[in-house]
Amino acid sequence: MQYSHLQDLNQAQLRAVEHDPNIPLQILAGPGSGKTKVLTTRIAHLISQRSIEPSSICAVTFTNKAANEMRERLSKLIGMETTSLIRMGTFHALCAMFLRRHANLVKLNGNFTVCDSDESKKIVSKLLKAHRVKLATKAITLREEAVLSLISKAKSKGHSPDDVLDMLEDPSKRRKAQKKADIGSISALIDQTIATLYRDYERTLRDNNSLDFDDLLIYGVRLFRDHRKVGKWCKHILVDEFQDTNTMQYELMQHIAAANRCVTIVGDPDQSIYGWRSAEVENLQRMRQDFPSTIQILLEHNYRSTGSILAASVAIVAQDKSRIPKTLHTQHAIGPNPTLQAFPSEYEEATFIATEIKRLLAATGDMLKWSDFAVLLRYNSLSRAIESALQQQGIPNRVLGGHKFFERSEVKDILAYMQVIDNPQFIPAFSRAVNTPSRGIGEKTISEMLTRAATLNLSPLEVAERIYDEQMPDIKPPVRRKLKSFIEPIKNLRKLANNGELPSNLIRTLLDLIHYENHLKKTQPDADSRWDNVQELINFAREFEVNESSNLQLPESPLPGERVAGENDWEDHPDEFDHNAFDEDGIAEIKPGANSKLASHRDTPLRLFLQASMLSTDVQTQDSRADNNKVTITTCHAAKGLEWPVVFVPAVEKGTFPSSRAEDVEEERRLLYVACTRAQGLLYLSHSTGRMVSGETKPQEISEFIWVVKRSTPGLFSATPPNLSREDRTLLASVLHRDAPDEAKVSQRLEEHYRTAGQTSWSSRPGGSTNRYRQPPSTSNFMPNSDAALTSTSYQGNLYFGSRTRHQPHAFVLQRRLHQQSHINPVQIKYTLFLEPHCRRPEVPSSTPRLGKLYPTNRTRKL
DNA sequence: CAATGGGTGGTTTTT
DNA sequence: CCACCCATTG
């Protein structure tokens, strides 16, 4: 490795990079201490100085995004080709790819489908119905999410359904708290029910040839634990965000590292924010026990933030009494204090953020751009007011997270077809696809098919096919003919898929065969944007194909879904292979020779694509690729590991920070710490004294996290935004490693800003009351005036102000939706008006009908 | 039996 | 603004 890469490391970082690979290493890295840099440089070091094969290195990240970033950074250090050999990804993705390859070793089928939480929820919901009556008599209602979360917790700890049931039956094994509860009491009934649900849920998943996220880890542990060969390739494993690993992930690390026990982990207990997902900070301690020679290196030098941001952040987290005190230094100057402001409502708060962003652009003479700003929220639904305000002021923005791309119904429709083709046993996909678009196959018919499938031990798809092929009697209300438009496309696509057709082409063919675009137009008001999403899915597939196929040409490629160690190992050392490990169910005959053939059958591009789809959370849209100069709105959780020059954290209020549902208050405090430490140059905390909570404006108090700090150390925050003096600008530039802005430009932009502010920003108009936005003078507003454009034919229609979907962010444009239902009387027209409080005077395209009057509302209102 | 529309209630955080 | 439940209609 070139000297230059090591040159700009500090001493601690350098020690971490060059640390003896054979001695387990814990790097405890505070925020902004360059941990990713250390991790990547260490990997480069291992390869170039310690002669470790890239393909023997396993790098585990917490999210796909982090994996991609690491891949990018490494590419710059050691080149794309070498980088692509490293086995990199999330624990889930790594498990998934090894499980595909070695499915038979843990009695799975290679074509298992990864079940997402939506489908899990539906499964639980179905199972829950059987218990509902019994529970209702005791006035208990169990919500699916609650059940699922308990199941997930059990699974993350490695408790099987039997373990849980045993614990219930044998009171001596119970925890004390549970012991107190009388047997037969309500809580015992709940426990019993949940244990049963857990068992049935697992059974259902297996019947569906499916694994949920937790299963990927559980089966991964089994695979690596019971079949040492599978992990033999690993000479060094590096784990990022170690403080957020759960028990299963810890064990995975152990078993993958088993052969050489060469481990590097990076973590920061102060940033552990995933306890609710069964992450255990204790894993840091546990590692030191399990790997007794572990060395700790502390990275305490923060390169990211100004002194005042760091001081405020540390003051927040230091309130945690159980925290192990740690130091963090910064080389940067103090800089302007973080701002702490109160607003009367979320709208003023949001409006302030929007105008402040504009002001900062001006005040820095455009040294800052839109993408330098982030708004970090405790939860996604807080984004509405922010999005709305940014839209209002024409600030480009993007919401990260939120409802995920892959959870959108149009995307799920397409994926369901793909899943059915790949894994006909996966019932959720079958049930969805079989009647999309509507074929007149309803609930009853589907459940009849499912029952037949269960009793005959066939996949539901086979049942449908047999009915269609007349190999099986039809169902009472004849359904055979209706199945034609389902079975024919499936047969077609299946053939293509088995011949290794590219997923993108499969999707295109599918869209054609089932006339999906038509279906959207007929059924969805926002068909255009939904169709865009479908196109985006094709783009995702294309991108995937390009990346994947280039990797496939490499003999030992590491990317998710890629052919990995197992196969080559078997061929290299066939005698070493443990044949007993195979299960008894007939697949046992697989020999190294036969395997490659089978493998080629297994790893259809479709399957790899589906796996990637299920494991990736978000997708880069065409839009964001073309123009990513946008303000980021996202959750504090999703912001982990990222940084921005300017960060806003709104809603720092009781009930939000900490969340009223949070179990662990200290974790919430750390979450706020994580959010604050994302900021490089400027940090704005704000709270509102009133906030709309489920339709009702409720008074809000400032978060105790801040209140306590503010009281004990008053000087940490400033009550007004920084005026951004020349000195501030220079500091900002130095923190960001940018050139200081041109002074003439600053004054020119500022002048321009204040000249136009009054016009563009209606919030700054004088004389408004708090609720002026929610009760606008009705005369100055609009409402559809039906007739003009709408008279001619007969239809039902909806009019929307601002379909505020993330993938089509053109809010406040009037959209018209027409239902062609010619039998309906022409005069019968219905409108729905979605009007956000911010939407005062929407731009109405001239092509749409003129509007009469508006009924003041802050909610949906029908006319 | 299926489709559709209307009404309603409810949202932490994520692989 | 979704997902879900219900009533009505085809």
C-alpha cells in the first residue's frame, strides 16, 4: 500500500490499521473519528502488507448502504477488481448467499424466498385469527406487530419455539418476573398464545419454503457452526457497528472466524441504538471473554464537527449515568453554538428550517448547496410537515427511508410474480399474483386452492395449473377459465427464467403479458407515478445484472448471490468434504461433480435478483441519480454513519425524544447523540410547543434530554441562529475542507435573499396568527368547480391537491383521476381534497377546471 | 362470490 | 395516506 494512505492517519488510527491480524482487535471509535477510513485502510493493509487474499477477507457492515460506501472507498484504495473479491455485505446478505449455496446442509431448499416483514405480518395475522375468540373472552387483543416483535426477539436470542414452550411448561426455568404471574392468568395465556403462534409461524415459513430476516441469521449460524468447511475460506473477519450486533450475529462472527480467530471489530457503545432490535452492546465485553487476547484501540479524535457541536453532543450523552466516560477531542475551532429554538407549531418549525436553509445558502455565498443539509427525525411520519415546507419554498429534497421502494404495492405485485416463478411454494406471492390484475378470483377461491395444496402436498401454483390443465376438478364457481390469464404468463415466464433470462426482461415480458400498465391506469389514481416505480424496478434489475454479470466472469467473486468458497473448496479438496453432513432426504447424493450442474440451476439470475430485492431497503431512483443535490430528510437511525455540513433535528420534545413507546430511555438519549454528531458545521435543535398528534393539536414540552443540559450548562446552545459572520464562514469552510466563500458573492446573495424572502416565503409575512395556515380565508382559495372540463362523459373522479408521494414529489399540483364507469350518471362526481395545512394557494394547471371555493380544512375533506 | 367505494383508525426506529 | 372493515352492487 502506498505510503500516502497511511500518512494522513493519526497515531491511534495507524496502530489500528497495522495491528497484528492474528490478535483480535476492538477499535472503539467515537463519532467522526475516521472509523471507516481505518477499516478500509486496514483491509488494504491486510491485503498488501500481510498477504491475505482479498477473497479470504470478510467485511460485515450494518446496512447495504454502508457496504456500498465501503466498497467505493476500497475501490479507490486497492482498485475495483481486488475490492470485488472481498466478501462484503450485511450479516443477512452474507448468510443468504451462503445458504443458497449450501442449503442442503441445513435442510433447506436453495430456492427459498426471503420473507419480508409485510408478509410475516400477514402470516401472523392469519394465525392470530384462530386465537382471537379465545383471547376476546379475556378482553385481550394482540396486535400482529407485537407478536412479531416478540417472536423476533426470541429468534434473535436463539430461542426456538420449543425452547419457549419448555420455558412456559417448566416454571423453574422461568424468569422471576414471570414466576409471579399465576398460571392460567392473563399473562400466562398471552405467553402461551405467543409461544404457539411462534411455533405455527415457523411451521408456516418452512411450508412456504421461506426464511424471514431472523431465519437468515439462525440458519447461517447453523451452517457455519455445523459445517466448518463452509467458513474455511475466511482468514480475517471485520465487523463494523459492532455495538449493534445481536446474539445471532455475534455467534455468526464467532463461527466464521472459527478457523483463524482473526477478528477486527469497530464499535462505539455510545452509538448503540438498536437495542429494540435485540442488539446487545454486551457483545463488546463478550468478545473480550471469548477472545481473551483481544486488544482495544481507542479512536478519540473527532475530525468531523466543530468544538461547540461536539461539546453539546457530549453533554447530551454524558447524562447517561451508566455510560463509561470517554473523551473526544477535536482539532476544529469552537464555532457557532448549536441553535436551540422553540416554535408554536410544527408548521412554523418546518417553515423556519426551509427559510434558514435558503438563508444559509445565501449567507455562505453558495458555498453550501442543498445536499449539504439534512433534517433528522425521530420517526418517519414527522417528515410530512418538513417535506411540505420545503416543497412550498421550492427546495429540492428527498426522503430516505419512509415506505420503502420494495414495499410499494406496484413493486410487490411484480415481485410476487417473480417469486411465484422461482418458488411456487411461497403462498404470499401466489395469493397476491393470482388475482392481480383482478381476474375474479377471490378470497374463497384462493383459500380453496390453498387447502387443496395443503392436503395434496402440492404447491398452490401446481393446484392452479392442474385445475387449468383439467387434471383436477374445477372449483364450485368455475374458475378454470379465469386462471388462463394467470397460468399462461406464468408458464411462459418460467420457461424463460429457467433458461436464465435476465430479470429485467422477465419483468418487461410480464408487464406485457398481464397488461399491467393498463391495470394501473384503471385502478390507481396516481398510475403514472406507480408506473414510474415499475420502471425503476426494471432499472434496479438492469443495474443488478450489469454488476452481477461482470462479477460472474471472475472465478472467485464475492458479491451477494455470487458463487463463493464452497464449491471451489469441494473441487480443490474433495476428500475433505464431510459427506455425512448431508441430510437424509435424498439430496444427500449431491457430489462435488453434480453440484456444479445443480448450482447453475439454482443460481438463476432471477433468484439472485429476488434476493437482492428482498435484502435491499432502498433503491437509487433515476431522479436521484440525475440530480442528487437535494436536502436529505431521514430518521436518526438511518443517519448513523453519515454526516452533513448542516443538520436540523426538529421535534426534540417529550414523547418524541424519548419516544413515548421507548423501552430504554438511555438508548433514546444516545439516538439524539448520534443525530447531533452527524453535523459538521452547524446544528439546529428545535421543538414545538404544540404538535398535531393524530388529528389533534397537543401541547408539547421540550425534551428532558435537552432541558437538563440547558439548565446545567446554559452556554452550550444559542437561542438564535448564527449570523454567520466572516469568521464563522471561514471556520465552516475549514471544517468542510472547502474554499472560503467570496465576500462579494456573500453580500450579493444575502441582499438578493432578503429582497425576495418576503415574496417567496409567505411565512415571513407580518401579522399572521398561529393558525392562519389552518384556517385560510376561504375566498382566496380554490375548490373544484365541477362542470367545465368534467361534464362530457360519465365517470367518478377524485381530485387531489398534492399527492405527496416520495417518488413523485410534485406536491400541490392538482391531479385528476377518472374512473371510467360509463353506467354511472354523468352528474355524479365526487372529489377528494387532500390539503396540507401548508398548502395555501396551490398552483393549478390551466388545463384543470377552475375552482370555486375552499372549505377550510387541515384534513381530508369530501364534497 | 367478487369488486368497489366509503369510512375509519392509526404510524418508532430496520435487516 | 396506507391498510382494514363494512355495505352495496354486479
